[in-house]
Amino acid sequence: MLIDWKTLPAVAGMRAGSSRKGICADKISAVRIETAADAAFDGKTHSHENEQVLIMVSGLCKLVIDGKELEASAGDMVFFPTGSRHAAIGTGPGGCVYYEIFAPARPDQLPGWIGSSVWGSNKKRLIGAA
């Protein structure tokens, strides 16, 4: 199934200056985040029981994982272990675009559910899913 991110509705991101588009299946979910260079970052970390991978598309994202700061740029992939304290803490001058992948899935925060409870046995087409 091809996910057409252009057709998914954008929702407010975790901070002013960012937006999110997401999909969620039975066991995995994905979010596309676009963050402007002037986005507001508070530096607060969080944790969850989901494993998370961040895949940079463009720009630069400044991150902290368990107290260690790093910078990720286009093409980089960052892994967040279960229970790690982490946060995005800034961007480069051009902002950034990245994907977050979660396993198990995070239906609690993501629009665009594509799991079996929506599709059932007839696999109806959803917005953004081809």
C-alpha cells in the first residue's frame, strides 16, 4: 500500500511552528513532522514504552536522548530505545522534515488509522492510502 502523505490532513505538532501527519496500523505507526526554523522548543524530555526511529528527510534536527545531545541531518536515522528520555530541542536555519516510526503502534496520538479495526475484511480505501 502506498501512503500519499500529501492527501493526509495535517494536525498541530507538539510545538508551535510544527505540523504532523500520521498513519497507524495494527503493530506500527508513522508520523511525518515538518518543523520551521523558528519553532518553539521547551527542552522537556519524555519517554514511552514504544521503540522509535527518526528518519531525517531534510534540514537539521537537534535532539537529546538520555542526556546526550546530537544533530541529525538529511539521510540520518536515529533510534530511541524503549523508556529513553528524549526530545527534539532545535532545528537548523532551514527547519527540518522527518519521519517517526513507532513499534508497537501509537494510535493514541495519530490520525489516519489503517489497522484491521477500520479495514475489516473489505479493506475500504482510506484517505491517503492507495
